[in-house]
Amino acid sequence: MGRDGRNWTGIAVFSGKFSIFDQSIFRGGFSFVSLNRNQMEQQNYAPVNGLRLYYEIEGFGDPLVYLGAGFAVAGVTRLTGLTGSRQVISVDMQGRGRTADIDRPLSFEQQAEDVIGLLDHLGIDKADLLGDCVGGIIAMLIAIRHPGRVRRVVTYGSALGNFGEAYYPEVLAGTMQLTPDAPVFEYQRTHYQRVAPDPAHWPVIWAKFGNTPWSGLSAEELASVRVPVMIMVGDHDWVRLDQAVAYFNSIPGAELFVVPDAGHFVLDAEPEKLLPLVERFLCRTEAKLPFSTTAIAYQRGMSR
């Protein structure tokens, strides 16, 4: 049980035009992009803050922006468990995937603004956000800086605080030994070099990413979040469980799921462990009943 009696639980592309429909009657006033069957998968580039930002759209329904891990390439992690009910928008951030790097340092704050620029380009008023690893940092920054553009946020394996406190010591020690051609990066390096405008740029973007400044969100910043948030972490994740609990306790009304037998790359390796939970959280519309505590009696249909 967390602060205020809250429980936390461990459990088990683009060519052509589209229309914008205001679905205020159904979804509390946010707009979504409606695609026809011939546009189920779209791929395109958006001019955003000096970038030619690559993105893909797959599926039908309300918009969900998927912000992948550090070197994620759009289309590699397939969220097919969500595309039946949502338009999943995957993005190649600056210098990653098909989005060319520019003469600008990397920062999570700037990447958050780049995502807002993409939503503006697509004419999307409000979207759900799913952030994996550092993608969760970007998602939370958007929720704090642009709460009116966000409906719900899900993070997985995200170090929302200072990296030195968020990760297990052995993870931090291991990162100090890594180089851009280390075998542990073969998966990310291969996918990058397969689609990047300049495959030889890999060591440069690897170094830029490693130097991305991040002091973490303060408890006060997390307490300022006013959109529903679900913090997810694997029981074998890189992020320490006590830190995930701390984020959960700092965000008003947040939910926490500790996924059993799950590592840092579960969204790509075993998405079936996460996506049903993500879908249930995103689809929830009813008010939640209060939890029974020593001050609130349990009554069926009145508390839980």
C-alpha cells in the first residue's frame, strides 16, 4: 500500500490526407484522426523545429503516441495489441532511425517539444502517451509542460528521477564500460544502420545520446501532474523498484504495475505481458471507487 492508502499491485505510414473529428461526446472533448482502410499504415516526415521528423501511423481509433527507448526505430516494436482500437503513432526522434541528426544537442525537454510539434503538424489536439525507457521521460515532460495536450500517460522502465538514483548500481557500472560498437548494442546498432540517412553517423549519435543531460523530475514536478498516469516497471528491470514506488507516490492518483518475470525490453520481447494492461488503463472512463482503509469501510459497490 502506498501513500494515502493507495494500493500497488504486481501482475502475473503517411501519404494522403486525413480528417479530424471532434469526439467530445465520447472522449471528454479530445480530437482524433480518422483513417480509412487504405491508410491503416502510413509513413511520412513532418517539418518540426528544424528536423525532418519521421513517423508512422498504424491502426484505427484514438491517437496514442509511442515514444520508444533510447535508440528505438519506428516500426520495429509492433504494438499490435493496441492497433485494433488506437492509432499508434511511432516516432524516430532526433538522430534516431530515419530522422537525420542536426546541429543541436540532445535534450529530453527539446524532444518533448518536438512531439508537440508533430501533434500540431497532424492536427491532433490531445493524445495518449506510451513511453518506454527514456520515452517515458519525454512523455512525463509533455504531461507537465502541456497538460492540455495529454489524455493519459503510461511509462515503462523509465528513470523519472536522477539516473544515479534510478538505476541499479550494476546497471550504472556497466554503462561506463560501453562503446558504440559494443556487442550489447548490436540490436540497436543494426536497426539504426539499416534505415538511417547516414549509417556511419552511429558513433556520433551514440555519444550525443550518452551526453544527454538529465537531473530528473523533482517530487514537486511529479506532484504537479494532473493527468492520469500509470507507472510500469519489470521485476527484473534496470529501474529500481523503490524508485518506481517513489514516482508512484509523488504523482497524484497514479497507478503502479510491477510486471513479474519482465526485463527492460519487455515491450519488444514480450508485449503480451503489458499491452492488455495498457489498453485497460487507456480505455477506462468510469470513476474509480475509493480503497477501503482503516478509515473507509469496505462496502461492495461503494469501496474496494
